[in-house]
Amino acid sequence: MNKKRMWSAALLLLLVLSTVLAACGGNGSSGSTKDTLVFGRGGDSTSLDPSRVTEGETFKVTVNLYETLLNFGEQDTTIQPGLAKEWNTDDGLTYTFKLQEGVKFHDGTDFNSEAVVKNFERWANGDADKFPYYKSMFGGFKDDEEHVIESVTADGDHTVIIKLKRPQAPFLKNIAMSMFAIASPTAFEKGDDQFERNPVGTGPFKFVEWKANDSITIEKFDEYWQKGLPKLDKVIFRSYPDNSARLNALIAGEIDLADGINPADGEKIEGNADLQLIERPSMNVGYLGLTVTRPPFDKKEVRQAMNYAIDKKTIIESFFEGRANSAKNPMPPSISGYNDDIEEYEYNPEKAKELLAKAGYPDGFEMELWAMPVPRPYMPDGAKVAEVIQSNLAEIGVKAKIVSFEWPTYLDKASKGEADAFMLGWTGDNGDADNFLYVLLDEDNIGSNNYTYFKNDEMHNLFIDAQTEVDEDKRIELYKKAQEIIHEEAPWVPLAHSTPLLAATKDLTGFVPHPTGSDLLSNVEFK
Amino acid sequence: MLSYVGRRLLQLIPVLLGMVFIVFMMVRAIPGNPAQVILGQQASPEAIAAMNARLGLDQPWFIQFFKYLGGILQGDLGESMRTRLPVAEEIWPHLAATMELAFFAMIIAIIVGVNAGIVSAWFQNSWFDYIAMILALVGVSMPIFWLGLLGQWAFAIEFSWLPTAGREQVRDPVHAITHLYIIDTIIQGRFDQLFQVLRHLILPGIALATIPMAIIARMTRSSMLEVMRSDYIRTARAKGQKMFWVVYKHAFKNAVIPVLTVIGLQMGMLLGGAILTETIFAWPGIGRYIYDAINFRDYPVIQSAILIVAFIFVMINLIVDLLYSLIDSRIKYD
């Protein structure tokens, strides 16, 4: 008996001891000086050379290390001065950029017109493997017929002239994209692979350290040309792959700012006196694509019936927690060219049934409904949204079987046109209508981003004309017309434009989330 | 002994070759094109074609296989398609992170598991035995996901005793030399950081230890029960030896072999990385590294990382086999 008691006592002691040991650690975040921002996010960057990737987690960091010739507006995609303080063009073919003076790269190299020319030469001399985005935005590389840029030349130290082979409407917006940031020629001439891990730009912060899958640290660049900026001394980007764990880290005070907040956690954050909820302006669309090559979706009436059958309001209230707007066009209203005159398909099962009957399916049909397997801001919970859609379709007699694949498989199979109806979405890169409508619905992009295989000659011509139309009003008209066609032909059921959520500690100020998802942190500070 | 080790190492060659081949074929059997996934939805078909050509993915599979095999034989594990870094260089920090966590978790699992098992067997059918075995059953069936988030909520948020996640205090990062942070902080004499690193190990360590702990406890108990019934134990007790020594010295020594086998297997598994624990606790370990590689269809990384993990697994089991002969002199390998 005695021994038993001894053992119990020993175990109890062990428990108490471990508790005390843990307790004497105290709170990890107390006593930290508030000139360091810890930004918790979902994933790590793949490279710190923005021109070599297409992935958002990289741009989140590089937008603070580098600058572009032109900037987007604080919370929109209007064109603002950047490393170029002025620019002009008479004919849409020759652009003259006047550069900021007295700007230095982090390695001491002078920023001047020669540096800009070298950056453009570097991209143009590359290939699609090396600079995947350059080809998408400027048509090709040096010797390609499709390459839009004729020449980039220096005129003195602080003037750059870019000549185009033909007008390109979104040219200035393309120049403002994070991937076309101007890097130090001294740094990239040492070798591209070396440069990816040792980025050198002119931005408010310079690179310090990268721990793979863990954290990236950047610190204040003392000789930054905009006096008084940045306000922080250091920023640490830290990866927390799990959304709930990231929020836990924020509540515990280990991080100051977290992105990828679940809509369901929004209320909890608003109710926490130490935290603030931040909404990122929406520049995305979540949709249900209907593969038009697969019967019965080859019939326009069936596709329209799907649009009438789905109750978007319930979906948005239940799974976006109301933090989204119902979508009627393939692009969000903030994009120039949005057609607000389009009349949204209302939720009307009766009308849907009529259309099905008209198309020859009075008793409905069976189909596969592909549910997105990963959460994205434009689709926080694919599986549950699919269930709502399934029950909506059951009301009109359509039996939908929900299927899902692991993400790369899902995209691969969908791009081959193997899905009847699939959920997907898109976040804009440069805020241009072309980047939504042409990329997602034109015949040129079948097999890549046009997963529905939708094809329409009239619409295609509108897109091609719009790409070279420099008169903004005429261009808007072209896109409005295209949206009418899309609405009528209904290759999609547009679902929602969501508002991605972030959360921060209460004392954080000056953080302005950008719709592209790349946030400049130079004005951020703690009260 | 040496010739036994030599034989075992030779046997490794066909095993690993088979592994390389199976993994190579498996990663290609799953649908999804690496270039498409790595470049993302935004990529143009030309960019994808160019990447396929650079990666040699446009060649027949057997040419790809022999190129890869040739590389491995020369000690080249290939290059990540996504980050363009050599796998050999990229893998170490992840492996080190996992090793540190796995050893820590294993120490917890062994100390608690073995003792719980011994005491349960010693006082068979007592309240301690019942509670310990119920806890062990709960332990093996515990969803790590839930346990991890609950631990974060309780110990990091409610009580603020421990950090929620990560390997180090974010605002005071460890300067990595070996990437084993316990060693790095000691080398640099940063005992304040060492303390923080140990605190960061506690929650993920316990979460990761739960399952092995439970398995070890049950295995120890059943093995001990068998031994405790033997004649020599009765003799030892009859001699009037203290029960504590009878149990811990005489009985445990003979009961330890199957426990050691289980520990070896569990250790091998822990070193393969634990995706759930690593995800919840933002631990930059090998499990997440491989998981990410699978998601991006990063063939060289998947192949080489699995090869390394398999190699470690086999080596640990070899070490366990050798330990048998140290513990039990009746076991000889020649």
C-alpha cells in the first residue's frame, strides 16, 4: 500500500513540476519593442525574384523589397507614380518615363535609366520558363512576333523611352504589376539563381534572412528615398499553414497581423477588444463553371436554368458569413468596364424547370458536381457550397453527384474538360477587364484558364479589339458588350465576389490592404 | 557482428533501388502536371511547355528514370522544380527540424510510456492500471488536429504558459548553424534562446508523443506481465529483494526487447515527419516539405525526400536490431 501511495505522490510531483516549469516561461510576447511587425500568413514564398514566379506569397514580400516604375493606387488599380514620377504618350506607341532622382538600390547601386533598361533586357532575353509572367503580359520575348515591346532605351540618366510595336491597352497596368519590379543590375548580373535568394531592390525594406517554410525577415532600408518611411524597423513574414492555428498565434500575441482569416471567425475577432478585423477590397470571383462541350450543358437553356436554380443568397449568408457580394458578371464591380446594366439571374426554380423542359429535359438529368477541395478567399468551403447547390438542383429535378479530387488533380482534370460542372475562382492580377474576361472565357485560353471550353466568335473579336483599343471609353463599351454575350450564353453561374479577411492587433495602424493581395507595409506602425 | 552489419547494409541496396523505382512510378501515376501546378492558374501554355522541356518531363519515363538514378548514384538528389534549389541543400533544415521534434517527442513517449506500462503491470488490475490503459486507448485514438488546437487554446491562450507554434521566438530568431536549434543555441551560448526553443518544443512534442506513448505503454505492460509470471521473478521476490528492483532490474531487462522494437518502429515513423502536427504547430519539418512537394508535383523532391526518409527508417531498425544483442547476450549475430 505504501508503495502505491509513493507512486501516486511521485506522479503528482512530476505533474506539478512540469506545470511550474512551463509557467515560469511567462508570456513570450511581453516586453517586445513594437517596431517589429510579425505578419502571419498561410504559406512560404517560392522565390524572392518576383519576375520568376506567378504566385502571390512571393509578391507579398517582394512588394516591400522592390518598386515598380508605376504603382497601383492605395486600394485600387489606378495608375500612380512609382519609380517613374511622370510619364506620357501621344500615340499609345511611344511611352516616355521620367524617373525619380537620388534613388539607390540596397546594394548602393544607383537607380537610373540604365538600370531600367537592363531590367527590361533581362526579361526580354529570357524565355517562358524563366519569366512566365512576362510572356503573358507582353506577348512574348525578344525574337517573338507577338512581343509587344519594340525597344526600351535610355535618354539621359533619368528618362526611359519604351516603344511598342502596336498599342496595348493595359500596358501601364502591366508595368505596375509586382512582377515587373526593378531590381539592382549589379545583383542579378551575378546570376539568376544566386539573385533569387539574395534580392536587391529600391524598396523601403531590405532582405535579411529566409528560413524555408518558416520565416522571411526584412528590415528598414535607411537610405530609402521617401523620407520618413518605412515606419517599422523590421518585418517578419511567418508561415502558419493552418488558419485556426494562425488565429491562435494572433490571439496569443505572437504575431501582429494575420491573413487568411476564415469568414466564420470574423465575429469572434470583432468581439475581441485586443484585435481588429480588416477587410481586403474584393478583386475576385468564385463561380460554378459549366463545361459547354459536355451534354446537356451544350444547350444554352440548360445553362441558364442552372443560373436560375442556384440560391446564391443562402450560399453567401451561410458560408461567406455575408462577407461577399453576389456575382452577376465574371468580374467584380471595381473593375473598369463592369456592366452594371446586366440583370442578374434571380433565384427562380420554376423558371429553371421551364427552361429545362424547353431544352428537352422536363424530368431533369444526372450530372457530376465538382466541389473545390481547398479553401480560397473566393470559395471558403467548397464541399458545403456544393451541398447547397446539390439541394438547389434537386428542386428542379437534376440529380447532382458531388465529386472531389485532390487540388492538382482537380485542376488537371477540369482543364481537360472532364467535369460536367465545377467550382473555381480567380483573383485579378492587375485590375484590368482583360485579365478576367479574356483570360477566363476566351477561346484562346481553352486548355489553360478557360475550363468551360466556351467559345464565341463575336465575343472573341470584342476582346481582341479591346486589347489594342487605347480610348478608355470605347474599350469599356467593348467589354460591356462582351458581358452581355456571356450573360446570355451563361457558361458560368457566377457566385460571389468575396471580401478576404485579415486580423491585426488593435494597436496596429497604417495598414492598407490592397485588392491584389500584395500589401505595402511602409506606413504601418504601432500606436 | 561486423559481417552482419555489412550483410544488412548490402541488403539495403535492392530495397532502396526498389523504393526509388516504386516512388518514381507512383508520383508519375498520379494525375497533374508539375509545370501546370507550379506555375499556377496564371501560367500560359508556352510557359508550361518551356518548363516541361527544362525539367525533361517531355522525355519518355525510362530516360527520366535512368537520368535520376544516375544522379543518385553520383550523390545528386536532383533539384526542386519549384524553388530551383538542390534537394540535398534544401532538405537538411527540414530534416533537422523534424529530428529535433521527433527526439523530444520520443523522450517524452519513452519516459511516460515505459513507466506507465511497468507500473500498470506491477499493479495489474489496480486503479492506476485501469486509468493508464484507458488513457493509452484514448491516446492512440486521439485526433492530433483536435488535441493540438485544444493545447494551443488552453496553454497558449488561456494560461499564456507556452507559445502557440513555431520553433523559436519569432521576434528573437535563432541564428541557424546546424539547424538543430538546441545545439545552435548552446554553441552560441544563448541560453535564453535555448529556454525559448525548449518551450516551443513542449506542445508539439506532447501532441506528437501521444500515439507512440500509448503504444509503448501497452506494449511494455503486456511484455512485463508475461515476464512477471516467470519463475525467476518469484525466486527474486522469495529472496526478499525489494520489489522496485525486481521490477525495474530483473523483470524489465527481460521485457524490454519487444518494447525496443516498438520504439524503433515509432521513431522511424516520427522521423518521417508528421504532417498534422507540423501543420498545426507551423513546424517547418520534413512532413510538410514532402506534403507541399506532393501538392506541387515536385517530382525530384518527393522522390529524394522519401528515399532519405526510407533510408533513415531502415537504419533505425538496423540500430534497434544491434541493440538487442547488447541488451540480451543470448542474441548473437554471427
